Amino acid sequence: MSRLILLALAVAPPALAQFSYSVQESPAALTVNTARYQLTIPREGMAMSVHRDGELLLDFPAVNAIPPRPSGQSRPTRLRSFKDAAGALTLDYEGARTELRPSADGVAV
């Protein structure tokens, strides 16, 4: 029986390294930093961009969650607040809420 346990431990894959990220705030944006990429979320407009080694990989243009006024004018949706908990960022916008889950190789929306 003890040989069986040792064999299972010998062929089992090593434990995955713990993933971590940090969030930096500025007046213009939130920035999520990981070992492999940087995600920037502007405070005006629902948008994001992803950079790796200083190179732009992905750029999602701003969308507006607030319908235009009767005059036809609209203003960009603003990020009101965010919460970083349990490996997820919850972004509260005027008129919308979304959750981002950063991982080692990308981010789920």
C-alpha cells in the first residue's frame, strides 16, 4: 500500500504556481499588472487594452452603457468604483457592472 502512495506522488504533476496580480489606480485608469501582461481600464468609457512587453496586443474601444439623451448627445460611461476580491475585479460603471477574472494567460470577462 505504501508503495502505491509513493508511486502516485512520483507521477503526479507538480502543483501549479499560485497566480497573482496587482491593481494600480490613477485618476485616468486602473491598471492590472501580471507577470505576462498589463491590462489598462480607463475610467471614462467601458474599454480596455492589453499590453505585453510594451507592445499593444488587444484594444477594445469604448462603448457607452448610458443611452443618449433626447437631444442625441451622450457622454462616456464612467467607472464609479471597483472591488478586488477572490481573484476577480468587479467594475461598477454608471448603468452597468462587469466582472474581470485575470489569469496567467489572459482575462475572462
